[in-house]
Amino acid sequence: MVDHILIEVTPDNVNTESLFCIKDISSPGFSAKKEWFLNRYAEGLRLKILKNQLGKPLAFIEYIPSEFAWRPVQAQNYYFIHCMFVYAIKDKNRGIGSWLLSQCLDDAARHRKDGICVMTSDGTWISNKQLFLKNGYQQVANRDRFELLALKINPSAEDPGLVDWNSNQEQYLGWNLVYSDQCPWNEKSAAALKKTAEEYGIDLKLTHIRSAQEAQQAPSGFAVFSLLRDGRLIEDHYISETRFKNILTKELKMK
């Protein structure tokens, strides 16, 4: 884009360029995401930040070969978009999101991928599908509040699919939080929820997802944050300590 700079975050510049969502390099969330990023970079993960001429971050996109996606998807030889976000309201509807998608598409073509896929939702902590539909993506699957969209480069390629994450929930007896460092805010939430659970006399079991294979078998669509009780999914995205207290109050009344 004219008058904008696209920065690819690498192991060499991650401390100076940040990870967009979290910029304080002294925070536990940054450290956790950075370690996750470094391990994933060798698997083909790419994180690109769009800045203006003054160096202010405007938007970002994070994608990875679909075989290593940290979502419950089954896709071979695609790129999978984990996240993309345009920060300021004034910068939305300026074509920034579409331009970032075009950069991903260029990468996909250069690396001979069959296409690109992404999970969307009208809910929180994940993009809705309108931008992707506008750019030629088509819905190929859906489950619960999530849709799986794909843009094919190879028309004869097999459609990506969704794993049945509901069937993975029943194994989590008692209170469980299943999370990963793909989202830098999860570390903060996990620590806060564990502390709050102890205050309520509840044994909250933490399961820290360490690989894409584990994430693809997670018990929720978002995959990288799942709060469950006795095999029942309660939340599928980052929540605050206050929100957790409200959940506990409601759940304990139901007991």
C-alpha cells in the first residue's frame, strides 16, 4: 500500500517489532507468545504487521501451513489464517484487510499451496466472514458458532474440513481450562482463573496445549482457550477474572 510499510516479524526482530497484540516485551504474555512464535516460525508461521510511515502499527495477519494450524481443522497443502486485525476504527473500510489477504495469497501461490482457509464467527476473538467473502472465499463447513472458509488456488483441491471438537469435550471431568500461547492474553487469563478457582475452593485443572496436533484435537472451535466443567464447554475464548467469578457464582448455584 502507498505510504505504508509491511514488516515481517522474524526471530531476529521480534523484540523490536513486537507481536502486535501485545507490545510490552517484559510481560509474561509476550514472553509466552514469543517462545510459541519462535517454535512455530520453523514450521512456516508468518506474522506480518502493516505500519504507517511514522512506524505506528495499523494491522496484522498471522498464518501458517494448514498442517500446523492451531485450530480444529483438517486441511492439506493450504495456508491457514490464525488471526488478522485492523486496529483503529478509522482504518477499517480502507482496503487494509483485503490488502493483507492479498499478501497471504501471494505467499500461498509462491509456495505452491492449493489455497487458503480460515475460521470465522460472528462471536468474539475471531474475525467475521464478511471480509473473506468479499475477497472470494467460500464457506466449506460450519459447526456451532464457527464457519470454515476457503479460497482455492487449485480448483480440484479437496475442501478443508472441521474436526468434531464436541466429541473431545467429554474427557474433561471436573473444572478444566485448556489453553495455548497462540494468543498472548491466555497466559494472563490462565493465571487469574487458577487463582480465582483456588479462592472458591475449586480444583481447576490446567492443560497447556504444546503442539498443533493437540490444538487440532482441542475441545472447542477456537481451540486455544476452552473452559469446561464435567465435559460441558462453558467458554471458548479468553475471559477475565470478573467474568470467571460470574460464571462460578452461576454454576455453583446450579449444583
